[in-house]
Amino acid sequence: MTTYLFPPPVVQSVAIRGKSEQFPINRLFFVGRNYHAHAVEMGKPVDKSVERPFYFTKAPQTLVPSGATVPYPPETKNYHFEMELVVAIGKAGF
């Protein structure tokens, strides 16, 4: 039996439509500044000729499942959320 210095993180997973199994999440990749209209809507005009989209990652533990409650400070005036598309790449994609 392996003894850890501290408990390892729980494996994050998402439901698979039409299946009883869950898909384990190992990595989350994102693209920022890819919707010009959204940037303008948020008050951040973007010069597309200079400011290109960028890529970043987040830990799997940052995933919020569909339908879950997201807590935020009660004094929040402009709560902004985004929905992301999930693309599941199986073991062969590693």
C-alpha cells in the first residue's frame, strides 16, 4: 500500500450522455480572446490585428459539473460565467 505525504486529489470526471460510465478528466485546455463580440460586450475592445487568441490550462479540480451551484461573494455586482465545450479524447489521444 502506498503512503502519501498528503491525500492525492480526487479524480474529476464528467457524465457521458447515454452512458452510465463517467469520463475521467486529466487536463483542461482553454482558449482566451477568441470571441471578439464577447470581449466588446465585457467592455474590452480588442484589436484583432494585434491581440491574438491565447491558450491556457487549469487544474481538473476547477471543473464545475453541469447544474452545480457556484458560490460567489454576496456583494458581487457583475457575476460573469462562461460555458465551455468539452471534447473528450480517449487513451489513444495521449
